[in-house]
Amino acid sequence: MSRQSSELSSGSADGGVFGCVWELSQRSKGCRLVQETLQKATDAERCQLAMELTGHVWQAARSACANYVLQKFIQVLRPQACQFIIDEVLSQDAEILELAKHQYGCRILQRLLETCYPEQMEGVVKILLSEATGLIRHSYGTFVMQVIMKFGTEEQRELLGAVLLQMVQLTGDENCAQVMHQALQHAPQKATVARALVPYLPQMARGRHSHHAVLCTLQLLDQEELNGAIAILSQKATKLWASRYGRLVVKQIPSLYQQCCGLTRREAAGSR
């Protein structure tokens, strides 16, 4: 048995992970052991264990097993203690956009944005916002953009909101719709975003994620704007009622629901 294998075996047997965090993190059973240890450890012990990932952050972020360990460190360490992770991410700043599009890497950026102070993440967010349009529509990048909209500074949220205002015609894209939904809750210009979406509501109402944005939009409109939005949705009442998600929207709007019920009764009478 090799020395490394012996250390891993010993570490797993007695529950100790000190000295072999990185080795353990790359294996499914080992990564679970590290996470369990972190949950029980003191702040000082967590910091000591975290230092064993120094120089391995990028590799861990893209590892099927180690990404879970890195996420756990970010969640249990104090924000200041996560600075070495941010520094290593920024050391390869040209690759940050690819990290946001990575199946596992996007999770690391999400945890950092959720947990660390905005000033710590300013450099990372600046790079991400430079390519916001592409990330918004990406299957993994969209999750990073959603977290920026939720946890970013007001300036960052306003910048992302401005990008989304230029993308309202793409709300049929479900990835874009998810970021739009966050914008309708957290963007400084959320009322402006809501008004811009009104012409696209019938299409959005039939989408798995975009129908949530429709309901959020309707809550942000004033009475006159709301009446206009319901009129636009009413023009597509039959199609909405025939759609799984469209029906969920219809049932939230009494006048539109009554109209759809009337259409259903007339269609039933016509078939007899």
C-alpha cells in the first residue's frame, strides 16, 4: 500500500481529516467525511482545514466530488476566511466566465456571492457582468446571474436590470425568464422591467419558469397598466387555458378565469 493510500485509509478509519483534506475531497466517501468533520469543527479548526485547499481551488471547483467540499467550506467559514478562495479565483480572471458556465464551477460562484461581502466579490462580479447577456441565457450561467440579482449591490443589480431591459423580447428563453423573475423582485428598476414585459405576457404565461415572472409582473403594475395587461392576456385566453402553466396564471386573475370558464362552456355546448 502506498504512503498516500495508507494516510487516506487511516484518516477514514479514525474520522480525522487533518493533513489529507485535498486527497479525501477528490473521492466520494472522502468528500462526505470532510463535510461531516467541518460541520462539527470549531472556527479555528475549519480555518486550519481550509488552508489545505490552498492552490487547489480551481481544480476543486470543477471536480465532481471536491466541489461539494469547497461549497461546504464557503458556507461554514466566516467571509474573511474565504478570501483565499476569492483570490485564487481572481488569479485566473480570464477563466471566470468559463467557471460560471461550468456544471460544478457555477455552484462555487453562487456560494461565494451568497456568503461573502459584496466588496470581496466586486472584482468577480465586474467580470461576470461584462458578459451578462450570454450568461443570462446559459444553462448554468443563469444561476450565477440570478444570485447577483438577489445578493449584489444596488449598483450591480441596476446594471444587470439594464441588460435585462434590452432582452425583454427573449423572455421565451426559460433561462432568461428565471433571471427576469429575480429582477422583478430585486432590481431597482423592477417597475420599469414589469412595464416592458407586458406585450410578451401571453407567451411567457405558458412557460415553466416564465409564468412566475408573469405573476410577478402583474403585481407591480398600477391599475390602468394591469387592466391593459389582462386585456392582452385575454386575447390568448383559449391557448392559456390549454396550457399547464397558462392555467396557473389564469386562475390568479378572476376576470380572465371567468372568461376562460365561459369559453369552456361554449365549446362544450358546441360539441353536443
